[in-house]
Amino acid sequence: MPTRRKKHLLHEIAGLPWWLGVVLAAVVYVAIRWGLPSAGEPNSILRGIGEALREKAWLCAMPFVVAAGGAAINAWHRRRLFASQTGVESLRAMTWQNFERLVGEAYRRQGYSVEEVGGSAPDGGVDLVLHRDGGKVVVQCKRWKSAQVGVVLIREFFGVTIAEEAERGIFVTSGKFTPDAVEFARGKPLELVDGIRLARLIEGLQSDSTLSARTASAMQPALSRPAETASPACPKCGGEMVRRLAKRGANAGREFWGCLRYPKCTGTCHIEPGAG
């Protein structure tokens, strides 16, 4: 199996939701402040250790608070990074570190638990590990401005996917894939996501508030109407739908209802001309 660098406990906590770090800090504080002295009552040695550490409980809990703060900053940075994306060019302009964070956030918003294992140290060909419903998916990210990802890299990544015993592998690039790479991946548990597809994925996942902020002036007349038609239920999954604008095809320039969970769900509904 590919070699992957190990992370210490606080690094792992920093990758979790920030509130978990706060909870762990509270547990450690309570355990050392009151739990350890009480547990050591029958034993003089343990009682002495408990009493000695009692007044330093806050020092033991502090690293977890710092890790929680780091997790909160990371989450804020990922949200800001995600909201700032405007298309393929913005993907290709960012650093490879931010590209990995962005891809991780995209899958996090699709309900995956994301383990970030990439970075400057060797990662064994895996940058992200996704977990959901007991399944495991490995992801490799390549932020390239113009170069195409060839079949050699996809063949190597397929080997990594098998070695990791993952249900599938996802190779994400800001560039493109060669025809040979696409052909090799066909029929295998591999998913190839190029820059255009990634940009569309992010556009579909960006929050309603971000989309509203970008188009506030254009939408203001519609928002001032006395009433607005409620969104229908998605015909495929039954979930919430949002208004989208067709950018290509015979219906280019027309609005339609699109599932909020796109691209996981591709349900759409027609909007009658003049409908609120």
C-alpha cells in the first residue's frame, strides 16, 4: 500500500469541526481538574499526581483549544475560497495547496467526511480520502494551467485506488485529460473531473447567499414583487430546487428550476414565461 505521512493528534483535531476541539478541551479539563483526583483517592501515588495536576488542568486543555481555533480558521478560509470561485480561470490561478482545499470543500458540501492527506510530504498518490455511508473514495488533485493529464498518471492512480482498497478513485485537475486517459478510465472505478466540470460542480454547490450577492442588482426588481412562486419539489429526489439560468443549448438565457443538490441530483423543472 502507498506510504502516507503520519499526523499527530492535534493535527487530526484541527481537521475536524471546530466545536469538537472545544468539547475535547472541556472533557480534558474536567477529567484532570476533578476526575483524576477523585479516581486516585484509594491510591496515594495517583492521588498525589492528581493533586499536582489539578491546578494545571487548563494547560492540558489549552492545546485542544488552539486546535479548535485552527479548525475554525481553516473552515472560514475554505468557505471564503469556495465562494470566491468564478470559473475555470480562477481555479487555474490558485496555488496547488488551495486547489486541494477547494476540492475537499466541494466534496464536504456533498456530505462526505474529508481527510486531507496531501501536502508537501509524500502522500502515496492520494491527496484526499472521502468517507460516506461506510464507503471510501480516494482523490488525487492536479492544479495545472494548461498541461493535459495523460494515461500514465491515470494508470498509476488506478493502481493506487486498488491498493487503498477504495470503492472508487476520483482524479481532479484544473486542466484537461487526454483521449487515452479518458479511454483507460472507461469501465473502471475511476472518475475523471476536468477543470470545466469542476467549475460547474462548484457553481452548483455555491451557497444561495453567495449567488444572491453576485446578482443582487439584477434580481432586485424580482425580489420587490409582492409574492414569489414557491420552488417545486425535485422530481428526482424530492428535495429543494433553486432558480438557475441556462447558459447553452436551445434554452440558453431562460430560467429553470434546478435541484439544490446538483450535480449529485440532476432533476429540473420548466419555468413558464412570466411566472414569478
